[in-house]
Amino acid sequence: MIDQIALRPSVFSIRGTEELPDRPSLKGCQCKCGYVFFPRQYFGCESCGRFGDDIENIEMSGRGKIREFATVHRSQRKDLPAPYIVATIVLDAGVVIRGLLDVTDEKQLSIGQTVYSTLSSVGRDEDGREIVDLRFSINQSN
Ligand SMILES: [Zn+2]
């Protein structure tokens, strides 16, 4: 197996959760009030204002449902050539996030469709390890 390293290790983990072990997990926070947010930030709970020890780091399963999606047809980003599809995804944990899908054809997508986190190779580091970033896939199998 090739060593993989996360492009954004503060945002996601290559390892899955107990519930969804084969999919990368997302790093969020849960407040004592029950509110869950992503990505992690430490200026306080967006819902009740608690901070410090009242905020716990959690790892969320990378499964959710598509709320909306859009195709980006033009982009200046060299690391992300257009077209690509951005989706608003409601994770099972209840958090709403924006994510990139690993498909480029909108005809494969529908509102409410289940998507799963997956890893996409975006390059190699100086040691030859594969650098991976987070995407979402409509395929249940990895
Ligand atoms: Zn709170």
C-alpha cells in the first residue's frame, strides 16, 4: 500500500470512523449544548457561545445527502481544472458542508442522493507519498 498523507489534515482524516471505517472522516467539534460544527474553530460555539472545555473535538462519518449542487464551468485554479461539481451536503451528523464531488456529469446526481467521502490523489510529496484531498462520491463502494 502506498503511504498517503492528507492535504488538509486539520479538516479531514484518512482514517474512517467506527461507524464508517472505510471512508475518510471529517474533523468537527461538538459543544456541550449539542451543536456540531465544521470545520473546527475555537472562538466558541456558533449556537450558544460556550468555549474552551465545553467544546469537544469529534470525527464525523463521511456520509451525507446532497441538498444542492452546481457545476463550475470556469476556474482559474490550476489545481482544480473545470468543469467540476460543488455540492452542499448534509452530513449524517447534521452539519451542512460544501464539498467537491468526484463526478463531473450532473445527470448522475439528484437532490437527496447519498454521497460518501472519498480520497482523491492530488500529487506527491518529496518522499514519494501520495497527497490526497477530500471529495464526495456517489458510489457506496470505495
Ligand atoms: Zn453550544
